[in-house]
Amino acid sequence: MRASSHLLKQHCSSKRASGKKLLSNTVASVLGTTANGRALSSTIVSSSIKNNLFANKNNLYNKPNHSKRSFSTSLLSRNEESMEEEPIEREVMEYDVVIVGAGPSGLSCAIKLKQLAQESGSDISVCVLEKGQEVGSHLLSGACMETHSLEELFPNFRELDVPFYTPATKDRMLFLTEKRALPLPTISEMNNHGNYIVSLGQIAKWLSEQAEALGVDILPGFSADQVVYADENNDRVIGVITKDVGIGKDGKRKDNFEPGIMLQARQTIFSEGCRGSLTKTLYANQKFKLRENCTPQTFALGVKELWEFPEDHPTFDKGLITHSVGYPLDAHTYGGSFMYHFNADGANRVALGLVTALDYENPTLSPYNEFQKLKHHPEFKKVLEGGKCISYGARTLVEGGIQALPKLSFPGGVLIGDTAGFLNVPKIKGIHTAMKSGILGAESVFEALTKDQVEASTFQERFKSSWLYNELYKERNIRSYFKYGLYPGLLLAGVDSIVFRGKTPWTVKMETLDNEHTKPISEVKKIEYPKPDGVISFDLLTNLQRSGTNHNHDQPAHLKLKDDSIPVNVNLKVYGGPEQYFCPARVYEFIPDEQGNQKLKINAQNCLHCKACDIKDPKQNINWTVPEGTGGPSYLIM
């Protein structure tokens, strides 16, 4: 159940640490955008309210300021064009910093901000919004974690109760054919000595506890739905508005309607994860030009299962880290698998998955079914026999590397973590890089707040002077080499890593969006997948139940079509309906209507929030927006 505005205020106030608050000294009006980027008009704040809400920055107080203002907004729904605009009175909550997303980057940023404030003898108010029911619900990773970013935040972390599961003890890198597993040399990037197998959800939960202990307000169950600008010029961000709740499928307000809350901030930090819905609108803002000097971002879809085994299972090998390339993907499709053996909650478990790059060509390729095929490979089957699958999930990840990183700051905010693209692709690791980006972002934002600057403009230079930049720069070409195919990619990556040690005099770029690689159905052979056996492999809907995903059914679909005719007239007729294959939750189905004609059915309640549809749809016709808060998967043990 979502907390009301009253409970939210009570929640925040009860957790506020007393101390000084740095306040913004001027705001004239607010302007939001919908998830579709449509302008959202606003009323000008009266001078009396403005004077009450925006005190001089030297004023002190012990809790966030709350007030109400009337904003002219539109209810977001599939048929929003038919809705009449009605004024909505929104609660306003003020913070120095609002962070969108309680992942490793956002939480690290919040912690570092509070640490910097303590060191300087002041305090700043920090709020972290999280759309999941609780922190960690929507976080999915392998995960094998490097610890140096954690050590920067907590030098004594080994003395703390960090929820590490198992230290990594052995590494294997394999090249898979259909029946064989050939060992490959383990390059330095894949050496996991000193790393820990973890659940990203549990790590985030622990980080949130540390943040709250420092006085950060963590607000789970609230989806950030709109970016708010200082005025109609859209040239400075001043916060976000959370999702309205209590709107039915028909777009009409129900009895339990509750308007979203405006969270206003001097700096808004976007840490939404891969393909952030609000970050997309920032990219579209021509005033910021965030992607003007970078290559297109490229993505992959990771599909993961968690298995549990009896204590005496013969092939369980605690601490073993296995990665592979090759089968089941063809030589033109980049990707690979992972399999990690660990102990958690007194049980032997194996986390395994397949990462498939979304620049694949065949529209009938199904990343989910490729993963099910993989598990029947002898190398995987011998491990899984006798075990039980206990959880399932899927999430996209960024693969563009340092070439695809946008400008990181803009007036009123910064981008951190996977929403910007800090993943180290060859390592298949992003937790430590996301955390470091959050730390660097916090340092830049704190400096901007202290100097009363609108933009944290030192972020870019701080990044370029950090070990994070050096790490990503060294690996910048590895993913790009595989655009030439698997075998040339392996050869070139080996030369880059072993001969040049990442210091090549060239930079290879990915210059095409993933969806543009999709070929028409007439140019490919349809891929036929074997039926699952229900023991090693599973049908999708059976696995979906293991994800814990759940949404309120009576709400407007959060998956919005820009043109209702494209799914049938273009996607189905030209490309064979790729959305029914790339989605790992069977959200999209083509079914006959009453006249026997095909139509697209959207099962939005199945959604895992993976964002694959937003990326891979051939004509970019699907727009993923946030549903009501608390909806979505539950990945806490994943």
C-alpha cells in the first residue's frame, strides 16, 4: 500500500537529523514535462508563498519545508488527449538535493553528500526517491562486486556487516560450442580475486540503512514521473513530481486519487539505472545538449535465474566464477553467460544468466529462449541437475562505454550510474563504477551548493581525473570490436588487452542505434526454439511468477505507443513482430480481433521494468514510463 502525502511528510520529518540546511534563494515558477516530453504549464508562485518557501540560503531549520501549490497538469493516460486539463493542488517538499533512484550510485551519492556536510560542519537535506516497493526491489545484477568504491565511502567496511555472500575463489573463461566447453585464458579484466558474490538488492538495502543513519530521507514506493523546470525556457531543473495515483484505466480519477508530490531541490541527481525514463527527457532537451559530443548508447538484455541446491550437491563449487562466450548465440550476436556459486542464508545457490546485446539482427531472436537453450549445454546442465530454480528476472544494461557517456552536468542537476552509462563492459561489472560515479557526483554537487552555483560543472573534470575514467578508457574498444563479429572481436580484444594493455592509439566507435540493426523478417530465417522440459528450462509465464512482479491492474498502461498503427502495419508485417520475442515477460502479444485481424495486446501488469521494448522496438514507437509506485518485480534475493 502506497503511503499518503501525510504519511510521507511524517516519514520524512521523523528521520530528519537536526542541523543547518542550505536553501535556494529564488524560484519564480515551475514547469514540468510529462514522460512523453510534452510541456506541462504551471502557475506562477505568489510572492508571499515564494518568500515563505525560499528563504535566504543562510537560514536554518530542522526539517523539509512542505506547502501546497496549484499546478495545471494533465493526467497521464493512453487517451490523455481526450482528457480535460484540471488544476491539481500538489504538495511541495523542499530539499537541497533530490536523488531519483535508490541504486548503488544514488545511495553512494547520498552518503557522500552527508559525509561532506559533516566534514564541513554543516548539513544539507537529501532525499532519495525509489519506485520499488522497497529499496532493492528493482535491482538486478550478476553480481560479483569489486570493493574499492565501497572502501572510499567506508574505509572500515570489513568491520561492518556488509551483506557479502561469498568471496570469489576461482575464475574460468569458456568458449562454448553446442556440446563442448573450451577453456580460454583469463585476462586481467576477468580476474575476480578479492571480489565478492553479492545480491545487488541486499547491498542497496544495506547502503540505504547507512544513508538513513546519516539523515538521508529514503522514500520507497514513489515513482518520479516528471522533470520540473524553473520556468518555461526549460533551461534549469528544480526538481521532480511523483506519479499521480488513483487514476483508472479509462484515465479518470478514482475515489482514491492522490496527486503526485513536487520535490523541489537546488540540485536534482538522476540515478534511474539503464534507460532512465526521466533521463530520456533530459537528453531530448535541446538546451542541455547532453548527447551532442558522444556516440549513441548501446545496450544488452541480461536474463537471470537463481537456483538452490542441497548441501551435498556434487557439482556445487563455492566461490567459483564462470563466464562464457559463444553458444547459444550466433557469431554475429554479441553476448555471454555468467555462473556464480555462493552460499546465502545457509543455502547453496548458483546465480546464472545470459547477456544478449540488443544490436542483434534477427527479429525472431528471443534472449529469454536463448538462455533456456544455454542451460541444456552439458557444462550448465551438470550443475543444475538436482537443483531448484527459486527466482527469475531480467534487466537491460548499458554497453556503449566511455565513448557513449553524455555530458554529466546541466543547470540544476547531474547524471550518475547506469543512467549515464558507467558500466565496465569487458569486466561485466557496474556496481563499483556506479558507486564511484555517485561519489564524484556528490563532490561536484556539494561544491556547487557551497558556492551557490546553478550547475555542478566540475563533475566532468573530476571524472576525467579519477581512476574510474582510467578504467573505462582502458576498456573503451573491447565491446566495439565485436561489431565485426565474434571471431574478429575475440582476436582484436585479445590484441588490445594483451599486447597494448588498453593503450591503443585508436578508438573504435559504435555509431548505430540498436533498433536500427533489426532486419526485416523476409531477410532472415525464423528461429525455432525447443520446448522447455520444466526441469532445467521453463516456459516464460512459469518463470515470470518467480520474479514477484505485480502491478495495480486498474491504472493507465505505462507502456505507451506513439502510433497505434505501427505494431501491426510495420512491426508485424515487416519485422515479424519482434516485441513478442525480445520481451522477457510476455508483455506483448499479437492476437486476432473480432474481425480476425491481428492486433497488439499489451499485458502491462507482466512488466519487469527491463526497458528492452523502449530500446529495441524497430521504430522507437514504444515509450516506457513509470507506473504507480511499488509496482514491478521483487528482486531482493537476486
